[in-house]
Amino acid sequence: MVITPDPNAEGRVYTLVDVRDVEYATEILLNFGIDGGRFVGGKLEIADNSGKLGGRLQLLAETFGLELDVTPARIEFISREEHHNETD
């Protein structure tokens, strides 16, 4: 996955701050029907190409008492067969 911050993009990267551990992150995702995310350094990041998860994630943050950061971004999912090289 390639995420490029872009203030004009429809996609969003939602970051929940101060998530305790991976088990807690998994519980959060399962309880709110979110397909997946990335847990790194106490942060749970969720990429959303449509930008439509905002309301659900705001409720999630309020429910679990977590801070929610939102970054507009272009999000590209890359398959194993695709290769991206900055020099191409």
C-alpha cells in the first residue's frame, strides 16, 4: 500500500493514538466491523479510499476514549505483481 498525503484527495488515513497493544487494536477493529488496519508504535492506522468511515471512526474514538487524527490522502493498493520504482 502506498499512502500519499494530499489535501484534495477523497481518501483518508485515520490514526487512533494511544492504542495499548495489538490485541486491543484487534478488539477495536472487530467491534466496529472494520476490515483491517495497521498497528505501529501505539497507533492504529486505517486507510479508507472512499473517505466514508469518518463517522464510524469518530464514534469508535469516543467509545474507546482515543484521539483520532485524520489525514486526506491518495491510497494505492499494490498487488504482488506490480512494482513501483521512483526511477521509472
